[in-house]
Amino acid sequence: MNVASSSDVQSVGHVIKGEFIEGGVEAYGSPLRRFATPALHLNDLVWPRSEPGPAFETPLAEIIDVLVETGKWLARDPDGFAADALERSAVSSPLPRRVVERSYALLPAQFDRAQLEYQVERELGGPVILDGWREMPVAPSGRVHSVRAFPPRIVHIIAGNAPLASALTICWGALTKGVHLLKLPSNDLFTATMLLRAISAVAPGHPTARSFTAAYWRGGDESVEGMLFQPQYFDKLAAWGGETTLRSAKNYIGPGFELVAFDPKTSISFIGNEIFADEEILQNAADRAATDGTVVEQQACASSRFQFLEGTVEQADRYCEALYAHMGVERTFCTAEGRPLDREMRDEINGIRYMEPYYRVWGDYDGKGVVIRSEEPVEFHPDGRVINVVVVPSLEEAVQYANVATQTVGVFPPERKKSLRNALANAGVQRIVTLGSAIAVERGLPHDGFYPLTRFMRWVNDEGEP
Amino acid sequence: MNSFTDSRGAQERSLEQAKPLPPARNRLVEMCEEPDIAFNTPAAILDALRLEAARELFNERVEQIPIIAKLAADAEISEIKSFDDLVPLLLAHTVYKSYPQQFVDKGRWDAMLKWLQTLSVADLSGVDCTDVKDVDDWLSRLWAAGHSVLCTSGSSGKVSFLTHTMADRARKTRHLRWTQAWPFTKPSSNRPIFWFGPMVGRNSAVEMGVSNEENWGLPGQAHALDQQPLRIADVSRTAAMRTRIAKGLAPPSEIAEFEKEQANKAAAGKAEVDVLIDRMLDMRHQPLFIFGLWAQHFMVRERARVRGIPDGDFNSETVLFPAGGIKGLDLPEDYREKITAFYGNVIQIGTYGMTEMAQLMPRCEAKCYHAPPGLILLILDQTGERLLRPDEAVDGKLTGRIGFLDLLYEGRWGGLISGDMATLDLSEGCACGRAGPVLLDTIGRYALQGEEDHIGCAGTIDAYVRGGLPA
């Protein structure tokens, strides 16, 4: 492309084992949004296996203290790191500024002690097995064994569609006590490094700080990934998102180098006929459904894209009307106005806009939202605040539309969850929630179908006599 | 089975009977009959006429096609004042396959007709959809009612439907006649035609095969693959199969059987191709017209190797027209050079275009593509939101996404945004000595995230050379 540059080159820093470095040497990005990173020295990105990682023997309690302090420090932001990262992210993030701002405001809460402890308790039964070897109850064979959740060595390909994803990875990583290389996503180049700088600020030189490196390289770059993604350096690759990430990751998976995949997913909603009992319930359901449909401007895996409505076409039209009215509302993870739809999505919608009665379309392309009513799901992927409401005779019959790529199903009224959950789980669904709370990710529960801490750890046995 | 081929001369007759295009468009589109003038007219002169023609065309279509009215309203365009005004009015290729696949799978042909109507100028309500058997039958009904609908399929297997009028079709053939071999030779109906695809079917490659026969063929001397007509239902079946696999409804045995069937069909196709290749090689000392995909020409070359036929053993009056993409095929990097060397001193011609384009761009001696007067070529930014400005040129060249408004179509809107990336040399003169600007021979695809490949016919026709579920 020879489009003239219209913006300055952004400097993207790296954190190398707790040390922040800056200095634009390697240039990346599109002509309209360029950025530059420090030179990448591969040797700095690995921790030699000949010695334990810095935090392997640090007590978990101490690590949690550091994380809690980090959260407080983030809230105060004495050095302006968070404000600075917010400014930079606001420029480079695909999300609207106000959503980035509100996401940043929620960062400190990610380091909440109760949540961190709850997660360790739920997933690992407490810190004992992390801090040392836990003796197991006597086995039926009569032998006595000990097990340790041993700190892992992990490369993370982190998600950049919401700033909170970086916080999630860093908290999980710190709790494992392992060493972690974070590959920065080009859609969030600043949050992870800022959080790691915060850790170094509250506990300079602390083993947890030294256990993290965050750097950018072009995803799929064989000269980097071919060297780093080896069992001699790392045990696991924890990869979020897109098909391309996973496709490139696949080349390196082999004995001793395991993939922990946070697969790309689609989320949906199931709305029962009960909502038509009275106008208030209808409005309540529409508000919840709009919340789930617009969450992270519909850029997240948990964002609802297809909503199955139990009822008649006439009822569906009433629901769509209400849903559309609730879409242009300012919420924590979305703006009221959204952003104009891109031309591909506009073209898809234009292709069916004039096909009443088969389809009916509410809304325009300014960004507030579009609702499409149909009797079969549309064949494109609704994106950018586009919700396809599919009329079904019963929610049970909508189960056929859930599949192995379905993450969250928001159900309303919540009483309907019980009778649907086995069928949905059987279809491949990972998470069933009350409509309106798709984004309310709870620590200590499985994430994307597995317990992340449990999955991250290396499980090692000491068998027989102590 | 209806013959999908017109009788010889039928197209010319339909053109004689057709209503002439409005004045500015007519003037531009008819210029193709004198390509030496058409492709050597300074852009400044053509552009003024083109703008007038675009204005004329828009004023008409905005009243006829609801989508165009919607796009115009969204962009607050009530009149075409500059080429910039055309950009928001370009359609993505996906719009031509935006119908629900269920309509086809469940045989809701009236609903399909209603969908097609939203993209058509002509009133389709007269098409009889009673007892339509399958999608090919539906297409036949459309054709019988005077709506020539072409199909393309991308790798997803979902079929696009592009309608145009019989007169559009005749004008396309006429455009091809005068420009396809320009500036190397003029068509004359004196060559046996070889086409490594079917002469029966509803896609642009088949249409091209038919046009080639009409423009170049010695009567009774068209050699093509005609044992297996191109059936759109087969393509739709692939799409349905994909859906079944995605839904987890297809047991492994069904998938295996489907793949086997595809492989068998490909093998049968391959056997037929081999016969055709041998026939062509036997006739290589006569002037021929050879039309095929690059991959097929490579097969010809390999067969010639086996038969001990050296490079350059063809008649120098043979016209060679290689086309198509090579995605997913195992060809050496220098396949073009190898094929060109194999045919040797023949008249090799080339065009740039796509199914959605009626007036293809011929390639000159300097290997640059010249835009016909009736084609408004638009170089867009990567997102396709705006025209690149001349002051964004680097070394006098603009690289961007290709969009165009084809001024020929009476049956539908001719504005499209493609997934192709190309470089336009803005110089007033091409290296061949004629007027610029021209597209350089470096056209590629924008690699868009998650974007399936388009450029229609290649995927479908490839089923004749290779099998399995399309990648």
C-alpha cells in the first residue's frame, strides 16, 4: 500500500523479566497505524530450564500480596502509567475510547484478594499443592503418594479485544508461580506491559515481576515462533482467539509442548415465551438481551449474536422492536452510539433488507445497532452490534443451532436454564448464564470449558514412601 | 435437457432487437468496436463521458433497484457529481449470495425469486416457479423467461446468482469479440476451439467458452468437455454437505462417501480431459483457439512431454487464452513462463476481469491492462471506503483495491468492489505507446482475515480437474 501515513509512529515498549524497555527499532503496523518496538533478542525471552523460575518457591501468599498491592497501585496510578497506557490504547484500540476508559477503571478490581483466593481454592483446593507437595489420601493399593502442582513455563498468545483479558492472563500466570512469555496482540499493545510495570513498581525485583516477559512480534513469524515454541523452553502454549492464531500454533504442538486453546467462539441467547406475559418483562428481557448483544461492542466471544425467540413472528417483531430500542444505550462495555458498520456487514444486511416477510430489519448502519428477524439464522456472522433474532416454536427446538463453537447461552427467564442445560451442554455449549450477564466472568469457575489454573499447572507425582 | 447454448448468431439478433442504451453509455460501450481508438483515447476525454454516463445510469437504477436507493440514501447521494460518489454505491460480491441457503435446500423458489428481484432491474414476477425440480431447473426457468442468470461459487460452496439481460449477454460477447485479442489480432471464425470446460452450464467460464465459439470458432469445430454439464445443484450440494458437517449431522461414512463421489467425478473428468488434450495435441499444427485454466495448460504440457512433443510445436496463428486462478493447485512458481515456452510462438492473449465484469480489460504488448471506455475503474483504499487520490501516488502509481462501475449492464447494477489489489500506473502513456492509465500485471488478492476466496468459476470448474470437498 502506498497510502500516505496520517499518524505518528507509536512507540510500543516491552517488559523483559520485569524490566521495561522502550526504543522503536522494529517497525510494524498498517500505513494508517504504525508502531515500533525495541529489538527482539530471543535469548531474553526464555528462562533456561537448567534453573527454576524466579517464583517457583515463592509462597503463594506473598504473590497474592503483591497482586493485591498492584491492584491498589493501579487505582492510585501514582506514576501515571495507567493513564498513559489508556491514552495510547485509546488511540490504537479498535474499541471506542469510553469503553477502553471504563475497562481500565475495572482493572484494579481484577487484583482483588478475595477473588484470587477463591480461584485458588476452587481450582486447586488451596495453596498447599502449589507451594509444595500435598500428600494424597492413602490409595486403594495401600501406597502413599504426594502431588505438586508444579509451576509451568508458558507462552501466552493473549487476546486484545478487551483490556481485561491481559489482566486475566497476568493474574492466572502469577498464581501458577511459573514463567510466562506474553505475546502482545496488535489490538492491545499497551495494557499487559503497563500491568507488568505496575507489578515491578510495587515490588521491584520481586520473583513474580521477574517471571513475566511481554513482547510483540508479528503473529506467525516463523523466525521467532519457530525458535521459541519448543519444549526445551516452554511446556505450553496458551493461545486465545482467532483461527489464524491457532492454525499457526498447530505447527509447533508436539510431545512436550502442549496447546491450551481458548478457542474462538460465538455466543447466543435463548428467550422464552414467558416474556410476553406483560410489557415490563418484555422490556426487561430486551434490555438484558441488548446488554449481551452489545457487550464489548460485540467484539467478544461472549457477545450474543443470534437470539432464539420462542413465539410467533408477530411476537418476535414486538421483541425486536424492544430489543432495538435498548441497543442504543450507554453501558459499561459499550457506548450508546457504537461505530458505523463496515461495508461488508452493510452489504450483507442490504442483501436481505428488502425481503419481507422472510426477513425484517430494524436499525441502520450508524453503529447503534441492527436487529434482523428471520426464521433461520442468517448465514453471515453478525458483528459490530448486529443481532439476528430467530423465531423458534420452542427453545428446545433451538438447541439444534448450538454447536461446538458456541460458548455462552444467555437464557431468559432463568428458570428455563435447568431444562435446557443438559441438551445445550450435549450440543457443545460451554456456559449457560442468565440473560444479561454474558460478560460477568466469575473467577474460580471453568473458563472456555476448563479450569485454567488446573490446566496451566504441571502435575508431578512423588509416589510411594515419603 | 435444455440446451444452454444459443444457436449461432442468436446473440447478434437479440442485440439488433434490443433497446439501445442511453446516449452517453451507448457511445462508450460501442467504442469497443474500434479498439485501436477506444484504447488510445486520453483519459480526460473518456472520463468526462464516463461521468456523464454514470450519472445517467445512476438516475435510472436508483429508481429500479432498492439496494442502490438505500446505499445512495445512506451516503446522501442524489446525483453523481464525481467518481467519489460511486464508491458508496459499489456492491460487495457477497450481496449476490445473500439469500438464505435454506431457500435452495428446501426448494423455496418463489422466495429465491423474490430475493433475486431485489438485485434486478427487470421484473421477474413472470418467471414460472411451479414444480421446479432443483436449482438448475429454476435457472432454466429464468433463462426461458429472458433473464440470463450466471452463477459463481466460492470455496464455501454457496452460489452467487448474477442476473443480466439477453442483450447484456450479447453486448458482452460483442465486447469480447473486439477487445479480447486486442492488440494482437482480430477474431475470425476460422479456428477449431478447444476449451477445457463445459459448453453447457450457467457460469461465466461456460459463457466465455460459448462466446469464444461464437467469435472464433470454425463451425462444428468446438471441442470441450461436454460429458458432464456443469450443474449448480452439485455445487449447492457441497454447501449443504458443509452445513451438515458443521451441525454434526453427517456421520463419517457420509462424509467419506461424499468425498469419494467427488473424487470419482474428478477422475471421470480427468479421463475426459485427457481425451480432449490428445485431440488438441493431434491438431496442434493448425491454427487453433485454446481456452483453459493455467492448471489445465500445465496438464497439456505434461501430456505433451509424455508424447515426446517438444516446446514450440504449435501453429503460430494459434490463439492461446489462459485464465483463472491457481489457488490450492500444486504448480511450480514459474508455471506461466513454462506454459508460455511450451506453446512457443503463438498469439497469447490475456484479460483482467471477473464474473461480475462484462467489459474485460485486455492486456497490451507491454503486459498492461487497458480499461475499456465503458468501464469506470476505481482504485480504492484497503477498506474500500474511498478513492485513492492522485497525490497519494508513489512513483506515479496507485496501489489499492479494485472497484468498478461497468456501464454495460441493463439487467443489474454494474458497480462492484472486488477483493483484488492492483497497481494503476497514472502515466498519460502506457509503455505500449497508447494512452494510460493502465493496470500493471501484478494483480493479486487482498488477504482479508477470515475472508473466503471468491473469484467464482475457478472453484467450480476445478471439480473437473481435481476432487474432494473444495478447500
